[in-house]
Amino acid sequence: MAKSDSFFIRASVTTSGTTYVQSEIDLGSYVNLGVSKSTIMRIHNVAVSYFDANLPAGPILKDADAKISWQLTTQSQSELVFPTDKSMASSGSLVIKTGVTPSQDYDIAPQDWTNGYLIGVDSLFMGADLSAVLDSGDVTIALVMEVTLENATQANSVALALSQQ
């Protein structure tokens, strides 16, 4: 298979107070690391939304400073990891400051990737954590990834090996 047309993969995770949680994104029907012919995935863009878990149209409220953090990794995690962790593909946060409009912050900006991010694993893991319990309750973080599939070549296999575990 040559490079495919792009398509979208959607995923979400809902926070659980200040306890780290994650959900698995099954890529088994896309990524195939067979012996004779392998197919890998390339993430071109990640769009993220934050919603009140109980009322999607409702505001996310906190009477003091708080941070809603998320990460997309190639390995299961038990807590948020630093961008230097080779399993990290993307991450971001929504910072809530008292008396200031919430602002979104991309820790690893997917929009800055020149050729996309290669993925050669059967699952991705979307994790989330809160720095403080929010007045409005838990938050659902949803993402949409624009991806393509391509045959594994020697060049992209080397790039994949160098960029992640």
C-alpha cells in the first residue's frame, strides 16, 4: 500500500478527580507489524476539546487556579510523563487562573510537525489528570487525530526507531 488518504481517529478520556486516568486507543486494525509487509500510521494533526463531563455545554468552573492535563503515549502510563519520555507523542493542558479566561497550552505542538508523527504500536494511550478538583466536576477531554497509513520502509522504520520506544 502506498500512502493512504487521511482519515480521522477519535478518542476521549474523563478525569476522575485528581487521580490519573487513561483510555486505550486500539490501533490493531490500522497498524500491522508483520514479518513480510508492515503498515505504520502517521499522525498529521491532533485537535483537542475540553468539556464538563456532566454537561457538555456547561462551563468548566474552579474558584482557584487549576490545570487540566492530557497526554497521548505509545505505552501505558500510571501518571503524566515529561516530553523527554520517548513514549510521548503529544500532550497539552488547559490552565484555569482565578479571574482570567482559561487558556489552552500545547506542550508538544502537533501543528508544528513537518512530516507527521510515526506510530508503530497496536495501541495508543490517552491519559488525563487534574491539579485540583474542579467546582463543576470531572472533565472529558476529546481528541481527533488526522492520520494516514503507509508501508514500512527502511527509512521510516529507522525514523520510527529513533523517535519512540
